[in-house]
Amino acid sequence: MTDIRMLLNKPEFPRSGRYEPDWVLENQMGPNALWLAEWLSNALPLKPGMRVLDLGCGRSLTSIFMAREFGVQVWAADLWITPDHNRKRAEAAGVGDLVFPLRAEAHALPFSNVFFDVIVSVDAYQYFGTDVLYLSYLSRFLRPDGFVGIVVPGLMQPIDDIPEHLSRPLANGKVFWEDECWSFKTPDWWRKHWRRNSTMSDIRVDTLQDGWRYWYEFEKILEATGKSVFPSDAEGLERDQGRYLGFVRAIARRTGHAGANLYDPAIGIHSGVDR
Ligand SMILES: C[S@@+](CC[C@H](N)C(=O)[O-])C[C@H]1O[C@@H](n2cnc3c(N)ncnc32)[C@H](O)[C@@H]1O
């Protein structure tokens, strides 16, 4: 495990390197969530006591990381992972009083308006946030001047068709490109997508330098330890060398008024449409 600890401990992510390798690997649901959360948190003004929503938190590694590192309170919301297990993980990590797990669907969030100082999402926003209506909906839960920050797997250049090296089967039989990869977008795409929203300003979008390499290295660690639940994507990432694959970070500040909540099933009644 000493070698694995060294592999997970990167000088560019000093906070992440302090977490137990077994804990990181056994609770992972994709490319190392702690490295991505640390990169995201470097761009956010996280202060003790702030209210943070971690949307699509999975097994809540990122929620626990933010609570421990910054003393923020985190509402750890996820669809697929039960909150009971996330509560036990948070308690075991010593932040049971700062992390509040719940099951929630991203279009029906059970919070009051302007509740959060910051909303974060790591490797999850691509599943629901490519809808042009979504950021407007989400922004209602942020206080004025609050921030939303996401990290998603993304494309480093636009594509019309699937690159051949990503559709050719890997030696393990897997094909890298699955339909869900169409939710990977370029930084430019995310910038334009978020700029269409009048509730948010100060939009900053960038990419993680050599992001593909972190993703590749984490896949190799999972291969070496046998901890992955899925066949490895390492060969696809190695073929790609970051030409297309990597990570995109987007940050924005809430400055405008929220519009109508178009995901609210009661909207028809409120608006008189259903009378
Ligand atoms: C790849 S996992 C990443 C989990 C975690 N953020 C991490 O990095 O370890 C994506 C997560 O997004 C969540 N998710 C997907 N669609 C969702 C939705 N509509 N509402 C809430 N969560 C969603 C899933 O439950 C899943 O845990």
C-alpha cells in the first residue's frame, strides 16, 4: 500500500494526499474525486460555517473532503447512493456534524431558495446540467453573490464524430466511448452554455492541465489494486494522450433574480394553466 500511497500523493494536490488510500479507492466512483475536488476548491472562497451543496456527491468523498479541509457544512445530495451509508462514512471521518446526507434528484431539490453559499458538483453535473434550463433552476438555491463550481470530464476539442481510437475496443474488451460520453463538452461549450443564463455572472471556465494523465494514473492504480468495479479505461486514455479527453472546471457567481422553476410539477396550478 506504501507505493499506492505515494502514487495518490501528488504535490499539486497536497490536501488529497493526506487521505487513506483504501478509503479513497473503496469509495471511488470515477476519476479520483479528491484530486478533482481539491482543484475545484482552489477556485472557490470556502470559509468555515458556509453552507455548501455537494450535488451528485456519490459516496460523499468530496463532501467529507470539503468539510474536513475548510470547516464548511455540506449537504451531500445524491440519487444513486443511499444517505445511510454516506452518514456512516461522514461520522467515521469525524465530520458527522458537518455533512448532512440526503437522497435527492437534481431537478427536484428539497431546499429553500437562497439557502446555500456555494454549490459544488464533481464528476456529476454532466448527467443533468447540459440542459439549457438547468443552471437557472439551480441558481435559485444560491444566496446573492454565492458561487456554483463544477468539475466534469470534458472534451479538449470539439468533435462531430467519435474519434476512431476511442471507439476501437480495448484489450480488455471494453469500448471507451459509451453513449454517456456525449455529455462531455469542451470548455468553450460550457462557457457559452452558462453565459446564456441571466442569473449568473463572472463565469470562469478552464481545463486541468494534463487532466487525462491524472485520470489515466488513477485507472492504473485501480487496475493494480483490483478496486475498480468497471473494466479499466486506462488504455483508451493512453491512446488519447489528452487530445480529446480531460477535465473542465466552471465557476460562476449568482447576481440575478431566479426565473420560474420550470421543473416544478405545481407550476401549471400556480400559473392557472391547469384550472
Ligand atoms: C460518477 S458519480 C460521481 C460521484 C462523486 N461526485 C464522485 O466524484 O465520487 C456521479 C453521481 O452523480 C449522481 N447523479 C446522476 N444523476 C443525478 C441526478 N439526476 N440527481 C442527483 N444525482 C445524480 C449519481 O447518483 C452519482 O453518484
